Amino acid sequence: MDMKISPSMMCADIANLKSTLTEFEECKIEYLHIDIMDGHFVPNFTLGTDYCKALKKLTSIPLDIHLMINDPELKLEWFDFGEGDIVSVHAESTKHLQKALAFVKSKGAKAFVAINPATPLCLLDEIINDIDGVLVMAVNPGFAGQKMVPNALEKIRRVRDYLDNNGYNDKEIEVDGNVSYENAIKMKQAGANIFVAGTSSVFNPNYSLTDGIEKMRNQLR
């Protein structure tokens, strides 16, 4: 699979958003990762529906919407997404996971299931035909800058083995949380192919955006 970078837009300087997006377009960034937090499913508030709509007007880069909200099936209509976008729904956030995933697909977007570090993989048995990929959390969601949990790499391997052994080689694995330059190599080796890049890589203050992206590309080659 192609290796893809999805910069975490909660780390972007909103005062320079247009120039950031222009730089991402020039670097052929594949997705823009949008963290949506409601203060209930996770103890934080971040980006919202209007931000997603604004990005749609400012750039053609597909959105990678990560819903960290309770009962997402009741709120999906608030968001502007469609063909080419990814929408990740947390398995732990709803009693009606298949309903939420089906709505995402009805809009033409790719439906991913997001799983927290302690969530068992057996849930994939029930939804494998409803998803296009799995978002594996390498940290407990809610805040940027956390260290990777100890079992994250093994979990990515187990998800990749599960998909490949059951004939779903085409389903993608995205990883979110402490995707540093060093960790990205290990995550790729474990089976991930979409990398949510934040302050430990693309938005690293020691590099320009372009240089940070190029360094990440080199790590993933």
C-alpha cells in the first residue's frame, strides 16, 4: 500500500491556515486529520463542524475526520464530507456502530472504525464488511503530545494480521498518537499505511512544514 500522511490540523497555526494549506498542497499531502472532541467522550474540546466546512472551501485535500464524540450516529449530518474523505467512528462511542458506519458510506466517504488502546480486536468480527479501514490509537485520545502506549506496535501488527489472514488486504490501517519520525518507521513495519502527523513530526518546531514533510516521507520510503 502507498504510505500516506495526514497532518493533525489541531496543531496547525490557524492565523496562517491558508499558507499552511498551500504548502500542504505543494507537498501533495494526502489527507487533513480533523480531531473532533466533545468534552464527554474525551476530556477536551477541539475542532468543529464549521472548521470542516471552511477547509472544504479552502483546499481540495480530502478530510480525515476523527470523531471523538458520543453518539456520532446522531451528529454525522452536521458535517460536510463526501467522496474521497475518511470518517473514523470510535467503536467505544456508540451502541449503533454499524448505523454510523453505514451513514458515512452513504455519503461516499471511507468509513473507518477507531479503536482505543484497550479495545479488543474481536469487535472487528462484527463490522469487518462495514469498514474501509481501522484507525489504531497509539495513545489514549484527548490530548496531543502524549507518549505511545507500550502495546501500540503489537496492536497494529495484530490488526494487520487479522485483515490479511481474513482476505482483507485492501483495508487500510491508520495510526494516531506520537507518530514521531522514529515511531513512524516502526508503525510502518507493523502494518500501518496512514500516519497522523503532529508536533513530533510534521509540526515539529525545529523544521519548516516542507522540511518536516520531506523528512517524514523519507522515513516512510
